Amino acid sequence: DSVKSRAEAAWNEIAFKIKSTYARLLYLSQAQALTRESLDLSSRLEQVAQSRYAGGLAAQQDVIRSQVEKTNLRAELIAWDAEMRLQRARMNALLGRPSNADLAPPKQMRPAPDPSRLAFDALLERARQRSPALQADAAKLRATEQSRDLTYKNRYPDFTVGVAPNQTQNSFKQWDLMLEVSIPLQQSTRRSQERESEAMVEAARSRREATENQLSSELSESVSALLAATQMEALTSDALLPQAELTFKSALSGYEAGKVDFATLLDAQRQIRQARQTLIKAQSESQTRLADIERLIGEDL
């Protein structure tokens, strides 16, 4: 039972790594797309700045700033691409494939579970019943308890009875009866063995309690982080991102009309990119925490 539970724990760990790596791949894919969109937007802003500079309505510094912004975005794309190759190699290793094997691009994330299914007490109870780590410790505890029971049976004498026939030519005319009694006289040795077996039971019980406490702590942390990521995702998509888009449109109109400077326009552009980055980061964090909860409870939500 202990070995079977350890095998299940190993599979849970691999499943967690696959799920979290997939979430990271999807995050990187979305981050690359977002950076490319920002690069295209920076190119359009550069054209606006060049037009205003050509008309004597803006300084050359505005054009240079837009070009610097584009260079930074290209450097960011290089970093995203390197991280993407690393995560692909990691995923292939988890799947037992060559590190350079082709992988289909990630499509979409799993839907987040309903908050009603994230009640901590209910999840902890499921973990107590299904967690492979707890099951392995419980099996070890049962083994030590049975070993202790056998040790205590050494207090009583052992009886052995044997019956054997004696063959004479082709017939059995006699039977032998054997009776053997083993009396435990070495009391100090027996008591030492009993104390040892009791200590092993207490150690196994303490290990199981420590595993349960650790599991409870990690589960509480993951549930809290998942709820926080879900709330951050909702706040960003419902409030922060629309506000950033309105700010950018206002700044662009003001710059074209000569009412705001180019630095204000760049800052508004960065706010949009930061809001979208926050959104996809919250989604990725939600997926990672969901995978961790499933690893702890030993089954999918």
C-alpha cells in the first residue's frame, strides 16, 4: 500500500509539472503576442511623431523616444522567445520526448473552478481521503502497528505440535508425536523490543501528522493565492484595462492636438501593456495554483 501510494504521489507530481508548464507556455505565448501588438502600436506612434516633427509641431526627441521604445520591445521579444524554448524543452522532458520535438502551440486555459468548490474545509477533507502522501504515511503507520502487535505476542509461550508416521517396508505401523514449548525467559530483550516497536509507531504517527500539517498549510496557501489571482483577473479585465484604454485614447488625441507631450502618450501606452500583462499573469497564476491544489488533494477539481 505504501509503495502504491508513493507511485500515485509521483504521478501527481508529474501531472502538476505538466499543468504548470502548460500554463507557463500559454502565458509566454500571450506575452509574445502582447509585445508584438505593443511593437506595432509603437510603430504607429513613431509615424505620428515623425509627422508632427516634419511639420515643426514636435521635437526630434519624440521620434527618438519612440524608436527607443521599439528597441526595448524587440529585446523583450528575444527574452520571451528564449524562455519559450526553455519551457518547450521542459515539457518534452516531462512527456518523455526529445527536447527539440515539436509541440503544438497552447490554445486556451482551463476554466477556473467555481468559488463554492474552493471551500478550504471541504478541500482538506478530500485531501485526507485522497492524498497519496497521506495514504503512504497511513500505510507505514499500519505496518508499524502490526509489527508492534507481533512483538507483544512474544510475551506468551509458543507451542509446536508435530505428528509423523514411521514407515516399515510398505506399511505405516507407528506414529511419532512431538510437542515443543518455547518459553520467553529473556525479559529484558523482549521489553527492549516492545519499547522499540512503540517508538516506531509513535514516529510513524508523528510523520503522518507532520505530513497532514504541511499539506494543510500548502493547501491554504494555494487556495488563498487562487482566489486572489481570480479577483485580480476580474478587477483588471473589468476596470483597470478599460481605464487604461480610455487614458491612451485621450492621450493620443491630446498629442495629435498638441495639448500633451509625447512622454504622456508613451506612459499611457505602457499602462495598457502593463494592464494586459497583469491580466495574463493573473490567469497563469490561477492555473498554476489550481494545478497545485489538485496535486495536494490527489484528484482533479
